[in-house]
Amino acid sequence: MRNVAEIEIYTTPFCPFCLRAKSLLKSKGVDFTEIDVMMRPGRRREMTERAGGRRTVPQIFVDGEYVGDCTDIHDMDGAGRLDAALKIAPAS
């Protein structure tokens, strides 16, 4: 994995959307910090505040800026915008 930006993803165990989002990030070869809001309930409040009131998981941040949820990052990837958001060079 490579560090290109600080990527944080708020998750819960067994969440299929969380697994799908993490799989996409792993496929991009980037490191990320996973924050389990089930095991650390206070972090859910933090996530909700940072994500503009959104309470579902996953919620993803890059260098402290909100990027979106699982659907958002897959849509960004399909549109060719995810690599730039993650600050990685496009695949050649």
C-alpha cells in the first residue's frame, strides 16, 4: 500500500457497503485508517458532525475533507474522479 493522502473511513463490522468501499480503496493501493463506530460509539457522533449530519456508514474523508459514502466513491471512480480525490496518479 502507498500513502498518498490521509484517508479515513468510518465503518461498522459486517456492513456490506463498508466492505465494498474498503475493497475499492484497497484496489487503488492506498492506505487508510478505519474507524469502527460500533466499538467506539463516541466516534459515530464525530463522524455525523464531520459528514454534515449523515449517520450511515461508511463515511469517507481524504485529508480531512468529506468525500462521501460507498455509492459516492464508486460513482467518482466510474466517472474517473476518484484517483484525483485520493491524490494518486491515474492507472495507465
